[in-house]
Amino acid sequence: MIAHRPTRWESHHPGERAILSGGLLLIALWRLDLITALIVIGVTTASALAAGLSLRHWLHKMALPFGFVTMSVLPFAIAPTPLTEPSALPMNSVWWSAAGAVHGVALGARAFACASCMILFAATTPIHRCALLLRRVGIPSLLTDAVLLTARLQDVVRERFLARKRAAHLRLGDHSWRARWRTSAALGAGLMLDTITRAQRLERGLALRGGFSTEQVIAGGWAALSARRVTLVLVVLLLTAWLAQVAAHVS
């Protein structure tokens, strides 16, 4: 889950962020070249900084998808035994493929650009506003309520994990790999049981209350769509698409 921090766009209509993130996502999917992916990543980073996120916080959010994409790209650089001279090469051998590496980097950059668009929306929009936006565009309440419950449970589990980690560190220490392994095993076992228990309590509590709707957890609404901000978003999208088109022709 992408943790949310207050930003300058907090009071803006989430539809404006959806247009920006969705438009950048379409641009990243429209062009298959590397330069377009880099441009989209740059625009999402600039947008996140303009929203009030610090560069360190943004890079921290992008670290996980970057690692995932990097590990996914590595197999593209490995090729089986070439078929040009099979008799001169050992059987079951693998070789470095420059063409495969280039193709993998392009695909990885495209995937990373798409991930940055989705993370931009998630990092600048509270989860309860995302759920309400989905509800208002016609998503069934069963799904949006499940989103809210899952988000709340993840917050509780994270708080319990940090508390247990601090307690284990003070009690057992982490001066050796054995202590760290013992601490991790105890944390995993205890956290799993605690999560199941809290989920059952949450389910029983909601059953006694008769459930809830997404609208009940929203404290107030949001500002109306701003024509000025929507126009600015469209200008940014058009400039990004134009720049990607020009860069593709130049390269």
C-alpha cells in the first residue's frame, strides 16, 4: 500500500489528479520508445514535487517498483545458445544478448513509467477519497468498502509491526545475524496471529453495527473541479505528448 502524506493538492478534486495520472499513463502506453518513458518519469517526478512531496519521499516510493522492474529486465539480457554455429558451442550454454538487453531496458523503462503514473495518484490522494471517487463513478460499494477495510487493517498491522520490532530490538538486540533471524521469525509469527485476530474483531464489529457505506467514512467532501487546474493539466499532457513525439523523431 502507498502511504499518504498531506500535500498541497489535498483539497483539490481527485478527478484532476486522475486526469493527470491517467493521461500520463496513456502517453507511456502510446509510445514504445525509451525516451518517452524517461519523459513521463520526469513529468511524474516534477508533479510529485509540485504537489509538496519531498524528493527523498518520492524516491522512497519509487524504490520498490524500480527494484521489481530491474529484476524483470535481467532475463532479457540472457540468450540461449546461438543457432548460427551450434556445433562450435557447448550445449546448454547461455550468452549475453545486447539486443535483448536493449529491448529489456526499453520495456522496463516503459513499465516503470506506468508505475510512476499510478504512484503519483496514490501518493497524492488519500485512500478514502480514492474509494469515494470509485464509488461515484459506479464501482460497487462492496469493492470500495473492501478497499477501505484493507487500508485500515494495513495501517493497524504496520503500527503493530513497528511496535513489536522496537520491543524485540530492545529485548534481543540485533548485533548478530542469529539475533536478527530470531527476531524476524518471532515478528512474523506474532504478526500473522495478531492480524488474523484483528481482522476477526473488525468483521464482528461491522456485523454488529450493520456494516457501513463508503460515504459514512468521508469527513466532508472536496472542492469542485477547477476549470483552471483542469486546463493546466491538459496543457501539461499535450506538452508531454508533443515533446515525446519530437524526441522520438529526433532520435
